[in-house]
Amino acid sequence: VPNPLYLPDGCAFNPRCGYVKDICKEEIPTLADSGGGHMVRCARWQSVAEERASNRTNLTLSDINSGNINLDDLTQDEINRLTLNKEALV
């Protein structure tokens, strides 16, 4: 966690974000509505969401059981593609 007295330039999370790009080191992101009642402060949230979704197109139950994917991070469409629901996996 960065010292609040000495925040990095741009996004405060850029030193520890796995999706950081140059824009993250240059601009402070504005608050944006990502839908579903969620707000984000990230210049790249849309591209990161698309990248994460494309990496999960072939999900299997073993991905969830292995701990590689957190069930709470899945969208309803992804859960439907698994032909399961959250209650069935508990």
C-alpha cells in the first residue's frame, strides 16, 4: 500500500496492478459507472473486463474447484455457460 503522503503519479494502484499501462502512470482515473450498481476508478476497466472475460470463455467446473476462478467473480452469463448456478456449487 503506498504511503498516502507520497502517492505515485497517476493511479494510486499502478505500482501493484497487474494490468498497468503508461496511461495509469500519467493520469488519475475518473469515477465511472461499470453497471450493476458498481463504480470503478480505473482508466482501463473496460479493456481489463474484456480481457478477463475472453480468458474465461472455456470455463469448466474444475477451474472453479481448483481455486483458479472465484465463483463470485463470474458473471451470470458465465455461470449459465457452466449450466450450473451458485447454489449447486456450494
